[in-house]
Amino acid sequence: MYSDHTPQRAVEVHHPTPIPPPVVHPAPVVPVQPGTVPTVASIVLPDGRVVTGYAIDAARPEPVIAKPAVSRTAVNVALGGVGFLAVCGGLLLLTSFIAALTAFIGQLIILAAVIFGGWIAVQVLSGSGHKGGTTVNIRRAVIKRNHFHG
């Protein structure tokens, strides 16, 4: 398959360098004394038992910062603006709907005129070979109508 005259190339082999795992030194555990020694409280239950323990102050939430009051005028102006935009959008949609409906009715009228005009054209142009109906000789009708006695 390969000829014997193929030049030989030097092959370089790269070996990955392992990364040593990080050395983790555990932090020494140091007991911490509370700033003040909590007081011991005893509670007498209704059945006569006594429960003794440390009283822990409940964590107090941070006070809520009072929000500035929003003026009623600003709220009314904002709501009025939103209402005005809604009405304008509705009127725009209504106008578009009326224009589309008018165009549709106009196309229906044109279609009816084309169909009716075609029917009339077929009736007029298919003169010969018309079977049935009444053939009227206009000259005789005129003469009979204007019959002069003379």
C-alpha cells in the first residue's frame, strides 16, 4: 500500500504533567465565649414542673424604611395616561377594522357585478340557437298598433 520510499519523520511524544492536589489545612477549632453570660430562666408549668434554660432574645428584624408617600395626583395622571393610550389603541383597531370591512364589501360588490355582467354577456351573445321564447316581428307589431283606417 505504501511505497518503500516514504520519508520517515521523527515523532515527538508529549506526556502530561500531573498537577499535585492542593494541601488542605483544617482550621483549628477555638471555643468562643459569648460577650455576656446569658441569664438562666426558670418557668413553672401549670402541672407543677419547672423548666430551666437560657433566655434567648428573639432576633429583631431591621426596621423597614418608610417609603415616601405617592401623591394621588401622580397616580391619577399615570392611570389617565394608561387609559388614554388604551382608548387610542382601541380606536386605531376599530378604524382598521372598518377600513378592512369596507374594502371587503367593495370587493364583494365588484365580484357580483362581474358575475352578473358575465351572465348578461352570455345571454346577449348566444343569440342564435335560442329555443323557446317568443319571436316578435317588430314591423307587424308597429303596423298593428298604428292601424290606420283610411
